[in-house]
Amino acid sequence: MLSPDAKKMGAVNTVVIKNNKHIGYNTDAKGAFLAIEKKLKKIEKEDHVLILGAGGAARAIIYECFKECKNITILN
């Protein structure tokens, strides 16, 4: 079973066992966003974002980023 976000991202990096069920989550985006907000700034609607890479972690970050802004460039 996958969390709704992990299913949409197509990437899992954490598995939690609850009531004998394995549930896949992705924590990459949350961690990246916390780091960006702490060191740089909050991503806002009018921002332009550059993502380097297109692997599982990048897909998770792109997914979360797209919730905040639509100006995303991906270089792979």
C-alpha cells in the first residue's frame, strides 16, 4: 500500500508497518522544502524553480514544488 502522495510521485523511501500492513511514504520533498525554507526562502506562486536531476528524489520535490508554483524547469 502507498500513501496518496507516494503513489502520485512514483517514489517511496520510507515504509511504515501499521496493523500488519506495509505503507510506503516519501519524505524527500518534505525534507527538501524544510531545508529550502530554512536556508533560502518559502517557494511562492510567482517563483521560478530549477530542479537538477529527475530521479526519485527529484520527482518527489517536483511534485511538492508544483503545489506551490508552476514555473519549474527540470535539467537531467
